[in-house]
Amino acid sequence: MAKYMPQAGKLTSDAAGGSSSPREALSCRSRELWTALDGSGVVSRLLLIHVRMHGGAGGIAEARSMYQQEWRTLAQASTLGDLGRDLDQHAPEQVPGIGDEAFISYATFSIGGDGGAHESMTVRTQNTDITVAVQGVQYPRDPNGEIRRDKAVPLGEAGLREAVMAFTRDVTSSLAKCEPCRRS
């Protein structure tokens, strides 16, 4: 994590699960706020990780169905174009070599003059769906050194993509080594 989010805090767990279904879920996040960039501004990043394990006889089919549903949702959103600068969703792209199937997608967004970029990767490995996302924005400073939130610049796709792919490979690799995680 130090390479892509050098000032980030530890991963913290979000409340997840609470269902009596055979699906187990875990979500966690880490945030890096206001990291200085050579005096020209600051950057803020957020890492989100969500893992869903589907148990029982239909676990693989359920994981595959959820993966395909996420693909369709992002593919449809990408056809809507720039929604008044609120969201510009790029079409998802398949990524070979990670899990049984994987895709990655990039979007930029603006909320009330503030904005950023969001890169996410979704992987299906047997009965498990993994989504890793990194959001990021850079804020310039004015001549007085004040942060200009109204001049937010989304972080570039290449840097976010590299970070998301590295984090996703780490999570996928860790789960592959986890015996209890591979139960059906």
C-alpha cells in the first residue's frame, strides 16, 4: 500500500453481512487525506475492498451471476455518456490472468463542484467475487497556499489502474491461500 497510498491509514472494516444466507461478505477501506504534492497542491485517495463468498452447492453459479450483473451495470452506464459532468463512466474492459474472470473500469465524477476519479476492478475466483476500487482527486493551492476544492482534478486513469491492479492481485492471492475461503 505504501507505493500507491503512502500516507494512508490502516485498513478498517466496514459493517457487512448480517444475513443468514450462505453468502458471506467483508468490506474494508483506507483513506489518504491531503497528501502534499511538491507544494503545488494536495491529493486525496480512498481504497475500498469488498469480498463476497457464496457458499453452498450454487456458490459458483451465484458468484458468476453477480459478476455478470456488475459487468452489465457498468457497461450500460458507459453508454449514457457524460451526465452533465456528474458522471463519465468508461466501458469495462476484461483483464486476463486474474482469477477466473476479471474486468476493470474507470469513471470521473463531480459532486457540487468537487470531483474525482474512480477505478475499480471486479474479479470472480470460483465462488468468490472481489471488487477493489481506488478513488482519487488532486486539489491545487492558490497563491496564498489555500487548497482550492472548487478546482478539483481527477487523478489519471493510468496511475489509478496500476494501483487497483496491484491491490486486486494482493487480495486475490491472499484468498487463494486461504483454506476456509475455498469451501463450497
